[in-house]
Amino acid sequence: MDINFSAGVEYENKIYFSAWEFNAFCSMDIKTGIVEFLSFFEKEKMVPRLYADAFLYEDSIWFMPCVASHIVCVDLRTLKKTYFFVENKQSAPYSTNGSYFAYSQQVYDGSYHVYYIPARIDTLAVVDLKNKNVDFIPAFTDVNEMINGNKTRSGIIIDNVLYCFTYEFFGEGINSYEKYSIYTQELISVEWPYGKEIRGLPFFLGNEIAFVPWNTHSFWHINYANMTCCSEKLSHDVNFFSSYIDIGSEIVFLPFSSNFFLVLNKNTNKIFEFTPEEKWCFSEEYSSIKAIYSHSGLRIAVIGDKSAIILFGKAFNDISFLKMKKEKFYGAFYEAVAQNGEYFNKLIAGSVLYEIELDLKYYLNICMKL
């Protein structure tokens, strides 16, 4: 069984992460690739896909929920966890297969706050990194529309305004967006003037907003000073790239379901393809590669379905691959499951029978595979 993750950060030559397929907080040594089980997320259910992203501030890691019911902050010096229950009035039904997810993206303001953009709940989460607190603002009311339309959101902060762009995963691009004032907490919906081809993760490119290509045939960028939109045709008709890594004069777009990288030259805005020699790191049907936050400045990406990470050097083609080893992980995880009877008793006491049968069966199956 592979150990995969979406939410992780690099801190003092280790990657700390939330496992994607089960409830587990783990670390991986970057030099050896050895993975160590550290603990469960005690206030969460025994289900997969708990956390979708993570952010590192000083000595703490913050986990952004996917299906989890809490935002959690972990002090990496002590491994002590602080939980913040996600407040919302509307939400999609809970699902262990990941069809419900709370937040779609985290946006850092460059100082002491991270904003979690809601996907299928109604609250915008404002994480105060300095004071270790979370405020929940009921800013969005279109939860049912997001669910029924299979939609998500992406965002970016410009001049103390959080811009939230709404689009379909595999359908129409952006057709409207919200402007949320960080100072006044006022939310305004604005019509999108650039057509419905643009979708994806926004980022700054000089004095422009550019979009990581997602389900599109072009690379789109908008000059937000004079509000003009430009695009460059890509060599493939459909491109799925989920995040990026900034490497000096280039930006590398990381594939979601492609077997190559796109590389953007920031000086010329020209884009070209790059395919590494390590063919094993890609699968034909699905290969999710995502950047993670680094404490020491290392450029690291995780291959979501291959139990491996990528280390980028000073150029786009200066890369190395490290497979995650599970020798220490298996024994520690099995021991934790076998000996954590008190936690299972609490779980049984507070849950309905069919959930418990599913949870225990799920974990016993994991132990059998280990």
C-alpha cells in the first residue's frame, strides 16, 4: 500500500504531512525517504482525505480541511495539536469518498493571515498565524449551486481585496467572481468580462494575474491595472495542471493528469514542455503533482499517486526523485492501531453502529496489508 499525501510542508529536513488514504499524521526524512507514523488526528473520524493542503508558519503547520471537520495547527517542536471546529450553516453531505470538501484553496496575504476559500460550505476561514486563532465569516451562500454544478473556487489577494473566482471542474470556466474586502468584510459579486475559457489557480506574473492551465488549451493572463486579457495557445488541446513552482527565471506548472511539465519563461512569457527521464513518476490516467511549503527554501513537490517527492534545483531540469520508504511507518502504525483501545472506545461510544463497523473494518484492512 502506498503512502500518499496532498497536505504537507518541509521543516528541518523532514516533510510533515497528513496521509491521504487514512487518518495519520506522519513525517518523512528527506535524506533517507523513511516515513514515520507520529499520531492520529484524534478529533477526526477514521476516514481518508482529511486534509487537502498545509501551510508552514514559523514552527507550526496548519492543515486545511478536505473532509475533516476541524482546522488543525501542529507545533512541530512538541507535536501538540490545536483544533478549530469548522463553523458553517450549509454544507454538502459528508462523504468518505471525497465528494464533499470544505475548502478549495489557501491564500496567504504575505504577513500573518491565510484565507481558506470555501468550496462546499458557506464560511470563509481566516487563519491568524501569529496569534494562532481562526475566525469564520459566513460570506458565501451558494453551497447547493457549487455542489450541483460540480464547481470549485480559486483566489488571489490584490490591494487587501480577496478575489474569488468560481468555475466548473470540467465544464465552463469563470463566469463571475467575488471581491471580499479584508478590511470591511464586505462581499461583492461581479460579472466576469473575459469569456468562459479561463479557469485554474491564479498567481502573480509581474503586473499581471496569470492562471495555471486547467482544462484549457491556452495560457491566460490579465493585466489588472488596465484590465486587458491575453492568451497563448498551448500545444495540447486540453491541459490539466494544478499548481506551480517558481524557479528563478522560470515557473514550472505541475501536472494533474499529464505526463510532462509546462515551463514558463518569465522574461518572454514563452511556454515549452519538459518531460523528465524518470518515466515511473507518471501514470497515463492520473498523476497529481503538487508543490508543498518549505521552511528552508527547498523547492519540493509531491507526486500524489506514486508515494514519491520531487526536489527541484536552480533550474527547471535540475530535478531529483525520492521514493518514500515505509519500514518504520508500518510497525509504528500497526502498534498505534492495536494499542489505541481507549480512542476506539470513545469512538464507539459517540458514533452509530454502521459508521463504527466501517471505520474498524477499514483500519483492520490497512493493518492486514501492512
